Amino acid sequence: MFEETSIVLSVAEPESESDVGILAVSSFNGNYVLVRSRDAAAAVNLLAGAGHRVEYSKRPSQSNRAR
């Protein structure tokens, strides 16, 4: 459990130092970090600069969203 905490902390620290807000979600299958779309580029750069591998998906377009 402590290992997962340190992973989340290692992601949160670079973001907090630059005022990028995050929502960290941890599950059995992995750890996820959600950021606002306006902060996405900054978040990716900060995390990559801190040595993290970054995978992201774009928000679905209006026509693809469930109604």
C-alpha cells in the first residue's frame, strides 16, 4: 500500500508546484490522474519532465458522447 501512495505523491508534487489541479484515482488495476483539458499540455510536460511515462486519451467529441 505504501508503494502506491508514493506513486501518487510523485505525480502530485510536480503538478502542485505549478498550480495544475489533479484528481488522482487509484484502483486494483492501476493509478489514474485526471486533469482539466485546459491544463493537459502542462500536465503532460510536467509529468514527463519528472520521469513518468504518460498515456492519455482525448475527450470524446460531442457526437460521440452518451446522451
